[in-house]
Amino acid sequence: MSDKLTKKRIEELSEKWLNGSLTKGEQEEYDQWYGSFKDEVHNLTESDFLEKKDKIYQTIQSREGLGANSIKLKRKKTLRHIALVAASICIFSIATSLLYNFILEKKRINQEILYSAITPGKDQAILTLDNGTIYNLDSLENGEIFKEDGISIEKNENGELIYSIEGKSKKVIMNTVSTPKGGQFKIILPDGSLVWLNADSQLKFPSAFIGADRKVELEGEAYFEVAKNKSLPFKVITRKEEIEVLGTHFNVNSYGEEETSSIALLEGKVKVAISSTDFDFLAPGQQAVVKNGSMTIHPVNLSEAVAWKNGEFMFNDENMKSVMQKIARWYDIEMVLAPQLENISIWGTVSKYEDIREVLKVIEMTGSVHFKIEGRRIYVTK
């Protein structure tokens, strides 16, 4: 209650409010007291508010003898005084009800603010040359970025990174394109091969392919459309495997922190090796899965394998741990998942450019889990 009004004064104003006899000045005085609840509640959590409400209510009960022994009220209490006490409690109940709704609304608005701060990923990446020069690709204007000794790097009007060689330049510059969490980027390599780099990934490659093969190093996930060249095999090196092709379309998912990596083939033929003696060949529609140092070959849903490139999350009997990792990388957030929920399988498809609430809603519709947001951390609960 307000520190400016005594208990007696509040009772007087409450009585006048009930019979409609408040003057203009008294109405302002009463409104100020009533409004003071809202000022106090701004700094209260929901539990604090409920606790305070109960304490005040109990104080009124105790003060007026309306507790468990209220039936033994002294006869000298007048009917009018009892009515006034009941009215005071009624007013207090209405006020606390309104303020409880107020704090819930405030909580909802705060939740809206938290969710609105989490946005889908976008085209963004960092280019690092071997001389230490760094370019922030998403903030650079379109046009030429670098030109030296017959080698040029350009960012075109579609935001793609293009490498080209003039004449017979023998100079080679090593390049590393890395995407942050919440980023993706498309690269056109010196041989014309196309690479789509997913979030939180890194591709290292030379500015010119000189030698017996075309070799790139990948950490994370990328989709490749390799330019055909029978005399120069194209190799993708990860921490877990080596993929060799002549000209084909395939997806590689090989994040260092994940125990499983996969290579899905859409077109052509690839060789996947995890050692010099342990290798296999993939046909279109197949996927190699590498886990704990061994490799298995399975049929694969190609739409699912490249859903990320096509702007979707597609979950087909996918475990919750993998799903949460994908969402966390794309929205640049932290997902806190209890170990007992990691192996729950879910199905569903949703655009990865949706508001994160829509993505989480699709997952919640499975009835498997619920979500609670705190800043950029989302808790996954049963």
C-alpha cells in the first residue's frame, strides 16, 4: 500500500468509493493510491508478487478478525463496519487480480522482446587470406575485392564470392571462408565449382588449382556442385574422411564437435575413404555415415539431405539432439537439452527463415518437448 495514506484514510476513501461520494480531489487521491500498486509491481517477479499479495491479504484478515475464528466476531462490530471490511477486501481482491493480469501481460511482452531478438541466419562470412588480410564479406560492396599477380577475387551482385585467374599465373593464395553461427555463403571456386557453406562452417582452398588434383578442406557442412574435369579429381578433406570426385553434386556434413558425419550423393559418383584401406563408393541416392571410426552406406532422402541449402528444416525420424544443434547453429543461440530427451525422434518440415517461435511450435506440436526462453538460451523440457 501507499506510504502516503494511513490505514484509516484508505478505509475512508474506500467507503466513499463504494457509495459514489468521492470528491474530485479524493478521487485523485484514491487513484494515486490504487496506481501505486502498478509502480511497485514493475520490480516484482510473479512469485514475489503473489507472496506480497498473500501477506497483505492475511494482514487484512488478521486486522479485522476475518481469519479462521471470524465466526466469533464480537457482537459490538456493526453491520456497516463488517460491510466496509468486506468491501475493502473486495477492492483489494479486484486490485490484485488486475495487477496479477498486469504482471502476466508484462511477462508476455518481455517474452515477445526476447523472441524478437532471435532472428534467422543470413548470408554472411569472413574471408581470410594467407597473408592475414581479413574481409567481412556481408558488409563489402559488390565488385573486386582483391587482385594480385593475375588472381582476382570478386563479390558479384548475387553476393557470391568468385575467383578467377588471368593468363598462366603460378601464384597461389590460400583462402579460408568461414561462416558464423547464423550465417551461410555461396562460393564459386577457381575451377567453376559451386559451394554452399552452411552455418558455423569453414572451407579452405587455393586461389588456383595447380597440381594433380583440386583439394579443399572442410569443417562443418557444405553442398558441392563440382565442375567436371577428368584429369583433375576434386577432393574434400575433413577431420574424419576424404571424398574424391570427378564431377558431381553431393552434400558433406562433418562438424568437428559431432560424433557422426555424413556424405549424401545426388549426382555422379564419389569415393569416400576414412583410411587408405577403408573406403567405399557411393551411387546417387546413397549416403555414407561415419561414426566412431567406421563407415556404413544407406539409402538417403535427398530432399532431407539438402533441405538446409533450399531454405528448410526437414526432420525425418531425426533425434532431438541433432535437431537442436541445427536450430542453435542457424539462429545463433544455445539450446539446453536434458540427456534423457536427446534420442527422442521427431518428424516435421518448416522454413528456416521463419520466426523461431514458428519453428519451435512445429516441434512442440509433436508433443515430445516444450521450450522456455531466457535471453539467447532456450531450455528444452518434457
